[in-house]
Amino acid sequence: MSEQERKTVDFGFREVPLEDKQKLVGKVFSSVAAKYDVMNDLMSFGIHRLWKRDFVASSGIRKGARVLDLAGGTGDIAALLADRVGADGEIVIGDINAEMLAVGRDRMLDRGFLDRFRYVRLNAEVLPFPDRSFDAVTIAFGLRNVTDKAAALRDMRRVLKIGGRALVLEFSAVRDPVLRPLYDLHSFKVLPRLGSLIANDPDSYQYLAESIRKHPDQETLKGMMVEAGFERCDYRNLTAGIVAIHSGYRVD
């Protein structure tokens, strides 16, 4: 196959061969795993914690539910969901990156969640679960790093039970024109410097900033969920659209 015939995909602002993106993203998250939570607090001034609480509080997930949390390596969403599903529920934390899963497992043990969650290393595009296995599937700040987002959305729908809901928390398109240049300055000047000072890895945080800009905006992602077969698709902006919560249901 010639170079011109090879399929490519975005890796930040770069175009890379389709088959290379998963490996490149894996390197990024292996590099940042140890400092991931500290950097999240610094990058968002701690607001990411409020976004995640809102995400879970508005999820509609109830006692006894079986939930799959994708890209959930650090355990933040699972920890917030634990009380909602109760002792009779189950939370499966799935992540493609072994280092992120290891960091998350250690953090959850430190917080007293011994044997509370099930951890599975997986690829979100090809989930290792039977059809109609979960009452809800969540993914927070992970969809933009998936190589084939459409495939991941289709498989999220596949593993949902009838009436189940998929929920996506992700960076999106800033709606406030006054905030936009300040957000760009923070993303492309401040974040790489923080990555250099705190994690000794400016390149990974440059990629993370770029990946946000390449992610589909609110309406585009909603359309992708419709295309994947979800019904009653909707989204809600948080913090002027810096992030958005998308949701959709499996009805048949």
C-alpha cells in the first residue's frame, strides 16, 4: 500500500497512520499516569471535580445498576457512582492503559474501596462484554482519545440493556467569544509549561490541548450518537461549553 493510500487519523494537530494512534495515545497516558490527578487539578483549577460530580448527579443511575465506566482508570467517576449503585450494583472500570488502571486501583484501595470495583483492560471500540450487559455506560474525558469514535459509540450501545443510557463527559467547543481567547491562551501556553514543571512532559500536555480542539463539537457529537443508533440524544453545556455532557438511550 502506498503512503497516499494509507488511512490517517488526527493525533492532536498531526495526521498519523490509523494503526499508530492507539500506540501514541498509550504512550501519552503511560507518561502522565503518575501525575494525572495533580495535573487535572492544576489545569482546571479544580473545576474538573465539579464537572464530574454534575455528570454523576445528573446520570439517573440508581441502586442495583450495573455500570461500565470507560476510560475510567483513575477511578474518579466510579468512586462517585459507588453510593448511587449501592451494594447490589456493580461498577466495571475499563481502560486501555495498564498504567492508568494500576494508578486508579491503588487510589481506590487508599480510599477504602477494597474489592468494590472490577477492573478490565479493554479497547472501547471492541468491548469484551455480551450484548445488553449494562444499565449504563459512562465515559469521562476519554472519547476524544479513541481512534474510531463511531465504533466506540456503536459498541457502547450494543452492551447497553434496553432502556439503558450512555453518558459522555468531554471537552467541547467554548460558546462564549470573550472566554475563547483566554481558554486558548491557557491551553497552548500554560498547560505545556505546567506539564514541563510538574510532570516533566510538555509534549503530552501539548497533545492533550490539541486533542480537545480536534474533538467533535456539541452538535457533531450528538449527530454521531444518533448515527450510532442512540435515541433521545441530547447534551448540556457546562462552564460556557468548555465541557459538555452528552447522553443517549438504547430503546430497542
